[in-house]
Amino acid sequence: MSFPTIENGCNPEVAVYRVDTTKQFPIGTKMVLEDGRTYRYCSAGGTCLPYCGAYKAKKTNTCTTAPTQATAAAQLAAYGDTLAAGAIGSRYVTVTIDTEIGHLTTGVLTADEMKGGFIVVGNGANQYPQMRRIVSHPALATAGGSLTMKLDGALITAVTAGTTTIEFMENPYSHLVADLVGSAYVSFIGVPACIAADGEFFWMQTKGPCWITSNSNTCNAAGDRTIVFASNGSVVSSDDVTVESGLQIAGYALDMSGSAESNAPFVMLQLE
């Protein structure tokens, strides 16, 4: 039996259809099967069902100007880094945590809870955005406040407290829900490969052949092959909706349909 190759160089003997009660891989780890199907390792923030789109019902951390940056002395003591947070060449930046971010939705964070999330430093007028990935951070016991994060690349423009605008989001693959509820204000980023409950870990398909529950009217007109997500995470074909309304494309139908005859649909998922 051959096992999938994980992008970080590992080749673990892991079944993609298994749910984990304890985390086995970093959240967001990518797995590609020999047939090309692609998966991401995720954590569940509620019920995750294996026949509809998974989504993250969470906004970004409040966009605000940078707080006072951690000093060079503080960085040396904490990390052995000789540069102050926010300085040119530093891989650290001090941010203001709001009181809704995190799995507790209070701003109280466990260590590295934001790891794998994305941050933009300097996204205001006359600023030069620096897009980075969050690598690590210490725990934050208070409900919001200042926190220094390590980034995946050095800053090329210094952060100015009270001026530089900073905004970040959690790891997009953490605390997902796939419950056939959703809303018109979320994006669906994959389909769970198994049933998972709040606090469990699972693989979610993002690319390749995948069955998704539908309205039983998919692709029942000539040339109607594009599959889009409805607001609850099920799918419909684009001929049945007003595409100009902005519905998210899931992929295209693989299986044949016919005039007034729906298909499964087996979808060539194209979310990655």
C-alpha cells in the first residue's frame, strides 16, 4: 500500500479518511494523492460533514494602527534577536489583538494559535503593504492587547507606532465548519473527507474529483457544466443562478448529464 506524500517532505502512513482527536500535522499541511487529489489538514470548529463546503465564519483581526513595538532589549531577552520588533530586517512585529479573535472568540490566545495565518503590515494610504505568514507567537492571557508575532520573512519597511496600519487573519484551515448552513458572506475552501466534530482534526479536499450534495438539477441544460456553491455549502450549476451575483465557483462537472436530467454531480474540484 502506498501512502500520500505531504508537501513538507514527510511521508507518513496516514489515511485521508480518518478523523484525529489529537493533532498529527501542522494545520494547513498539504497532501497530494497519487491520482492528483489534493487535501489540507484542518481543525474543526463545529460539525464538519463530508458532502458540503467547509467554511470559516470568522472575520480578520480588527484593522488598526500599530501599537508600540517591542524594544531591542525585550526581543534579545525573549528571542535572542538583536533588532526591535517592527525594525527593517526584523522578522517580528507587535500587533494589537482584538477581543474576538481566536477559538475562544475573546482575544485570549494559546501559544502559536495564529500560526499559519496571514498578516499585511502597512495597508493604509501612502503605505507599502508587506504580506507575510505568521510563524509563531507566545500565549496571550488577557482579552486582547499587544502581542509580538514572528513572521516568515524580514520587514523591508519599518513599522511606525500609531501610523503603520496592520491587519491579519487566522489560519484559514483552522476551526472550520461544514454544516449545510453557511451564509452568503463566507467562502468555501474545501470538502471534508470524513465526519469531524468540534475540536477534532481532519483532511479536507481542495482539488480533484469529489462528490458534493446538490439541488438535483445540476447540469440539466446544454452547455451547463460549471458548478458553483450555494450559500449553505451545497452546489448548483451556474445555469440555475445569476452568476453576476458573485457565487463562488467550485469547479466543473465530471459526469455526463442530459436535457432536463441532473448528474450526481461528481465535481472536478478547483479550490487550489
